[in-house]
Amino acid sequence: MGENEQYDVVVVGGGIAGMIAANRAVQLNLRAVVLEQGTAEKYLCNTRYTGGTFHICLREITLDEATLTQKILEASNGFVKPELAQLMAREGRRVIRWLQDEGMRFIRASASEYHKWVLAPPGRSRPGLDWEGRAGDVLLRTLESRLASRNGQIVRGARATALHMENERCAGVVAEHEGIATTFHARAVMIADGGFQGDAELVGRYVSRHPDRLKQRGAGTGRGDGIRMAGAIGAALVGMDRFYGHTLSRDAFTNDNLWPYPYLDSLVTAGIVVDGRGQRFVDEGRGGVYVANAVARLDDPLSATVVLDSAIWEGAGRNGLIPANPHLEKEGATMHPANTLDALAEAAQLPADALERTVADYNAALTGKLEAALTPPRQTSRYKALPIVKAPFYALPMCAGITYTMGGISVDEHARVLRADGSVIEGLYALGAATGGLEGGPEVGYVGGLAKSGVTALVAAEHVAASVSEKIE
């Protein structure tokens, strides 16, 4: 490693996207190096924490291309460009096969179509964080071993700071390593350092005015370095105001057994979510990820409360692999039970008149099938809206848990970085959570982070290899 060394590919980031890209590159006879900011042998990143489910829009990743393309377009309400939707739908299944060839095992974690392809051993099925020897940790250790056996390199403690440009082409990257600025020259650079969820300045600029009041639900190591570097040379940034995450108990800030699981989404999508005035402010029927984004945009993201009744607690509350009921109570989450809405409001420190009016209006709309007339309206196509009528009632203080940001660098179907005018920045690629335009948009369309990372990594490595081959010929 040195100033004068020339690589075919320099990958910024050693998570799932970066390690797949580097391995695929060396498989194709390219010289590759991974620059990873972490210094530990098991450096932290979101991939270490993942539960390991590969899916596309919560559907089986191996479904036919037409079905998955349509699901992506529907989930994002057209925000994802058709060519990118088709890329994800077409190549997702190949990620599974490629990982299997690398030695990864998959299990079916539940009868749900969503859980058909889960890394083995899977993430644990109880509250809290326990990643060592599971899912993403095994995947990264396996891929690092594979990379070493193929004579690829990983340099720990190397944080990228700038892209090296030659005649408007990306020809390398500058990184701080052991206190020295080193330029890694390459035919191509792949930005794969995750999103910007761990950078308070960027989160504050794009996602929430109060980034300190969002709970980091992942490793928090995505600092947005790649996004900043790409933006500095004219790359277009897309969909920067949306993130993937879940609604959590507010106590997750002080109780590590309440993150990353259990989350409150099953309660949120069955009950109602109110702000500090006791009023609904979001369509709960759009899902927990959508609601988490809405909570983050509140004047005070810690002012939200989910309100429900005993029927919801005993019904929807028991849904999921790590259900809210009974785990929230067992792990010490704050729950305010009450036999009347007036008493509930007092316990949750909400205005009683406003809360009672909100619940009454909501119940009346459900009875008259007038959910669309509510303010805001309540969708019912994905999640059934349930009345809040059966005591005891519950109020749970909540927060938004941010896992990774959905927005980032604009790319084409080869994962090449694009300028605002649609032209390609030669030699520069973006992968996984560093990309924009594959998820998000106004509907916060969730496609699937692991699938997105795997697909962009494979196609980028293969495009570089094909480009090198053409030049040699």
C-alpha cells in the first residue's frame, strides 16, 4: 500500500456492499482494496447488526421480475425509476445464489414470505442487541476471509476524505490512514460507506431539526463521507429526506433492551399516534417506517405517543418475531394503562379534551367507513384500522429509531454515479445505503437494504471488469 500503487478498484467501506463488490471484483481478476474506517477486527457497521433478511418490498426476493418491479414502483409511488426497479427485481435472486456460492447459509425464519431468505444463524429472536456470531457478523467474516484468499486487501483505520480526479474522471481516493493522507489510485472508486445516519449535521440538514432526539437503531457509523465527497465533485443527491427505521419506545434512549427490538410498528399501524397536543398528525396505515419519518419531522420528535386499547394490545401487539406484547412490558418500557381516556391523558400528560375528541372522531370515522375523511386520512389497504373502545387503554411514549438513510448519490443501472444533468461521472460508483433513488420518496418506499447492497455491488464490479476488458482488447 502506498502513494504509487495502482488498483483496479478502491472500495470505500467494508460493510456488505463493499465486501461483495471487492470479492466480485477479484473474482473477475481485478486488483481490489477496501478502505474501512473502523480499526477493530470486528469493526462496527450496520451489517454487523442486521437480522439478515433478504427481501424486496417485504416480498420473496426470488419472485419473477415483473411482479417485483411492480411492487417496487407501487411501494415508492413511482419515485424509483423504472430501470432501477427492474435492476433490483432482476438481480436480487442472483445475490442469494452468489452468497450461497461464497459459503453463506440461509434459513426460513417464519412462514411469512418476507422471511424465506434469512442469513444463518439468524439474529436473535428476543429484545436487545446480540450480533456476534450471527447473520451479518458471519457474513462479513466470511467475505473478509474470501477476499484474503483471493489476494484482495482490506485496510482498517482508513477514512476517505476526498476523491482524486483526473480530467473529470475519478481516478482514486484520498484517505487518512495512521495520521497520513494517502492517495489510492484506481481505475474505479466504489463508495460503499453506508448512509449519513451517524452524522448529526447531515441528519439535521435533511431529516430532522433535532437529530439528537432520534434513536440510532444501527451502528451509527454511517457518517456520509462518500456522499459529501461525491457531492463535492458534482454528483446529484436524491431523496435525502427519508430514512429506514422503526418506531421504538422512548425508553430506548436509556434501556438497551428496547432497541433495535422490540419496535412499536404493530401497535402504531393498528392504533393511533398523537403529538403533544393529543392530536393525530400522521396516517398510521402507511406503516411503521412512514410513521417513524413523520415522528422525526415533528417540532419535538420526543412528543409522540401511541394510543391503543386492550384489544389491540392483545391482538396486533402479539404480531412479529419479537412482538411488542409481552416484550415491552417485560423489558421495562413505559406504558400508561388506564380504564378511561381521561385518566389515560392525565397519566401520559396529554390534554384530556383533545385526546378524547381525537379518539371519538377516529372511532366514528371507522364506524362510518369514513377513514379517508379523517385529518390526516387513514389508509386501510395494508393495515386494518381498529377502534379504540375496550378498556384498559394504553399510551406508550415513543421515538423514531433511525437505521439507515434511504437517500444518497444518484446512480444508473450499473451503479455509476450521475450528475444532475444525468451524465455519468466516469470511474465512480455508489453502492448500497450510499445510493439515492432506490428507496424513499414521498411514500418512504422501502425496498430492502440488504438486497439493494448486494445488487449494486455485483453490477458495479461486473461493469468495471467489462470496461477494463474492453480497454485491454
